[in-house]
Amino acid sequence: MALTKVLTGGIADDAVDNTKLDLASNYAFTGTVTGAGHIVQSIFASTSSEVSTSSSSHTDTGLSGTITPTSASNKILITVFQNGVYKDGGAASGMQLRLLRGSTTISTLAQRAGGDNGSSSSYGIVATQSIGTVGVSFLDTPNTTSATTYKTTFNSQSNAASTYCQVYSCDSTIVLQEIAT
């Protein structure tokens, strides 16, 4: 890392990339950051539309984001907060949530979210569960400079009762950050 010097108007990096922390402008950074590990671009997307399924086939949650990497060697850091995750009592096996790049599963966020781990009738309770939030941070190497879509899907593992995402219109979010290599 370059040496840092204190200037009258703020703190500046050693003229390598002209990055400056301007104390007079609400501590805003100016200039260009270069080198491996820096964030090239960030994309944010969200949805609050409630979706449900009672099928073991995967269904889109409605949460997706698209990023176009500037270099095929760069990585994409995906951060997902899938909120309002809920299952009905008859979905004893819970739900599975996946993260996909295009149509390829790259991460399983939950295998049995809200699974009963036993028969609800033996405990004398209804096994309806509001799981809340399922999240993931995943570093992907898409090896492309083409527009790339990331999304989440879910199912009802028991193929019997309803599972939900964004129940009661909770906001789910996805952030895609291109990381220079």
C-alpha cells in the first residue's frame, strides 16, 4: 500500500491513483481505485412480492439481479438475504432454497428450512414455522464479460404443503459486486 499524507483539504493517497478522502465534502472519496481486490461495480436488487409453492420442483422467488463483468477473470461476490421464508405445517420436510447463475445451481442456501425433524402429531403441535431470513455470501467466477443473471429458487421438499418467500411482503435483497483480480 502506498504511503498516505495529510493535506490541508483532506487525506490523499500517494498520487498512485489520485484517490482522495475530501474532508470538506462529507468524507467522499474521489479518484480511481485500482488493483486486485477492489470493487469494480455493485448492483442491488430487491423484491417484496410474496410467492408460494407446494411443489418439489423449484420455483423462482422473484429475487434476481444481473451484472455484466468488465473482465472475464474478475470474481462476483453475491450477497443474498431471502426474507419472509415460511412453511405450512404439512410441509414436514421444509423447503430448499438455491442460488443460481443463469440455470446452474451454484449454492444451496437451505436444504430443509423449517423441517419438523419428527412427526408433528407425536408432539401434539402444528408444525407451521416462520423461518425468517436465509442468507448467503458466495464468491463466484463466471468467466465471462456477458450479462450474467443471479437468482434464487425454492421448493416444498415434501411436495405436499405450501412454502413461501417474502411472506407478508417482506423485502428480500441481492447485491452483486464485481471484484477485480
